[in-house]
Amino acid sequence: MHSLRSRLLALWIMLVVSGIATGYLLFESFQQTANARLARSEELVARACRDLADRYQFFVAAWHGGPIDDRLRQQLTAVAQTALAAANGVEGGIWKADDGSLAYAYPTYEGTGPKTDLPAAELNSIREVNAEALRSGRAASIKQPGRSQVLIVHACPLQGPLPEVTGWTMTRAFTAEGPAYNQLLAGLVVLALTIFGSAAWLARVLYVWSRKIDLIETALDDRKNGLVGLPRVDLPRLAPTGAPELDRLVDALNSTGERLSAERRRAAAAERLAALGRMSAGLAHEIRNPIAAMRLKAENALAVPDGSRSSAALNTILQQVDRLDALLRDLLEMTQSRDPSFVEVDLAAFLARTVDTHRDLASARSIALTAGTGPTFSPLPKFDPSQVQRALDNLIINALQNTPAGGAITVEARRKNDMLLLRVADTGPGVAEELRERLFEPFVTGRADGTGLGLAIVREIARHHHGDVRLAEAAGGAVFEIEIPWQPS
């Protein structure tokens, strides 16, 4: 949770969870409200039925009997009207088992006029609940749930001179419609527009920022730009992302890259001057020694009048001239920049040919010289075989000069991801610690008769192939590795 992306993602998850939880709580609250309305409606019809029973008892207390005619029905209707006048939304009446409805009233009906007709759709339910109340001798109720409302019919026995008479009341409890339902829908709409809208907006912000950060990361990542194993000279110039906050970071990175590039150029210039100074000093030393030897031999030859030393002096002078010629040839090889001619190379044949050149010298020194390659890959690697063979020649000669009799030298070639790895390992004493940091610089050598240009030439050839050379860590001996692209782009 330390990155901005993870924090924004956590905030998005919290918003979604909060929206779901709030919606669930609103729905549960509505359900509880609907259940409460249903309970209140049940209590309302039960109380209305008791009021109807009380009014009926008051009426029959003063009734002197008589037939069930229109006049009695009108009086009983008035009783029902009075009993239900305070019960809003409740209709009901008086029921006799044999004669059916004796009275019906709906005093709180909100239609255009008073409702006097018994509801035909609910007649079976009214008959059933009255029969149940008459049979059991106590109040009975029927609930019939519908899609948006619950029909509640209640009946209670009526005591009096008329036999088998019950009072009944009926109402409807709305559960999925009405003001509460509309409020729930409005709340859910507001919830969706705010919380889920905010979550969607945040998700888009997170996605856009992630894409823009990925673009910056891709521009700076060597692996995603095919530059693995290749030295990156300068930082790339990043394009604006369109996000002000990220663009400030992009501007800072571009400015830093420009400053680093300028510093790199200044450092490279200083390094070139320093290298030139070291090379000049080394070259002067390497040339001075043969010249001094030739001068000494010539002076000794001239000091003897009979010329007896002239032949030996001339042979020594020719040897020193050969040494100077080899020195200048290596120096030109290192300093002249010649672009490689890339061709596909069969590694097995290439290594065999390279090793065979040094087989006789290795046998003469009792050194085992072997070559090996990894599995065959397609396509074949591409490099300049003449230049790479010269680099391997220098490494093999260096190994032959430093490996004692009875030792071994191994030359290997294998593929490592998208790179070609050439490896020369020997069982000699290894490289002195004081030489490791400057090993590939010109005129740095651990032998008195060496020029110190062989490893410098190897490095230049590797760099011309967009690769590099290094001294690898080893338990014993010296291991040099050249790494160049398998298929240069």
C-alpha cells in the first residue's frame, strides 16, 4: 500500500463496497418499513373489528327484535359507518352465515362518492374469514400477498340476538409501491449517481494514470526497448502525458537527462584526455625501451673497429624493429574503427577453426585446449567472424601465456537470452587484484614482455559489436566473457 496506484485501487474498492453496503442497508430498511406497515395494518383492522363489535353491542342492546329487512340493514350499515369512520383505509361490515352481508361500509373511501358495494373480487376471502371466526368463536385473519400489496381480511364474532353474525374489516398494506417505495428508488438512484459514479470516475482516473505511468516506465526501461546488455548513452526525452502532475515529473526527468548528458559528454572528454595521456606515456615507454636497446647495440658495435659485433647488433636491432612493428600494428588495430561485417556463423565450426590455430602451441606447452558449444539455435548468430576470431585469439594467447604445463583452457559459446556469450577459461594463477580495475586499458599488463594492448583490442571489438567484455568471477584461474547481441538489430 505504498504506491499511489495501490492506494487509489484501495479507495476504489472501498467506494464500491460502501455503495453495495449502503444499497443493501437501504433495501433492508425498506423491507423493515414494509413489515412494520403490514403489522400496523393488521393491528388497524383488528382494532376496527373490535370497534365494530362494540358499536354492534350498543345497537342490539336497544333493539327489540324483528325481521331482517331493508330497515335493519340500513341501521346496521349506519353502525358500520360509525365504527369505521376513524379507521383510515379500512372497509368492513356485518356478516350472517345464511344471509351473507347484512351491512357494508367504507367511510374513508377517497373516490368520487361513497362506496356502498361489497368488493366482488374479495368476496370469497370475506366469506372464508367470517366462516372461520364463526366456527372457532374468536377473531380470525387472512393475508393474501400480492405483487405490490398485501390484502388483510379480519373477522370477529358478534354477540347479540341475531345468531351466526360476525363483523369483518379489510384493508390493503402496500409493500412495494407507495411513498416509501418511491423514496427507496430515489435513494438508490442518488446512490448510484454519487458513489458508483465516483467509483467509475476513480476507476477511469486509475486506468488513465496507470497507462501514462506505464508509458514513462516503458520509455525508461531498457528491457522493454530491446537494449538489454547494451550501454544506454543518454536518458530518452519523454513526451508530455497530458496530466499536469505527471508532466511536471516528465519535465524534471527531461531536464535531469539533459544535465546528465552534458555531464557525460564532459566526463567522456576528460576520460579521453586522461586515456590519451596514459596511452602516450605507455607508448613512449614501450618505444623507448627498444630504441635504447638498439642504441646500445649500435654503440657497442661501433666501439669495436674490426666489426666483429656488427652481425649480432644488427640481429638485435631487427628484433627490436619487429617488436616496434607489432606494437604499432596492435595500436592501429585498436584505434582504427572498422565497422563489423555481420554474417550468420556456425558456432561449432567457428570455434573449432579458432581453437585449431592454437592447438600446436598448446600441445607444445602440455596444455589441454578444448572447445564446446551449447545446443543449436535458429536463427544462427550474426557477427564479424574475422574480428571476433581476433578477439578470441588474443584471449587464448593470453591464457596460453599464463597457464602452467598440465593445465587446461576451455573455449565455450552459448546463447544467453538474446545475447551470444563467448567464454575463455584457464586454470592459471588468475589476474592480480591490483590489475582488475584497469585490466582492459591500453598498456596495462602483468608480464614484463607484454604490450598491454591485447585485452584493449578485445574490448574495442566487443564494443564495435554493441557488446562488452568482462573478467568473470571464478574460483581458480581467469575467466573472460565476451557478450554481444545474438542477432544485432
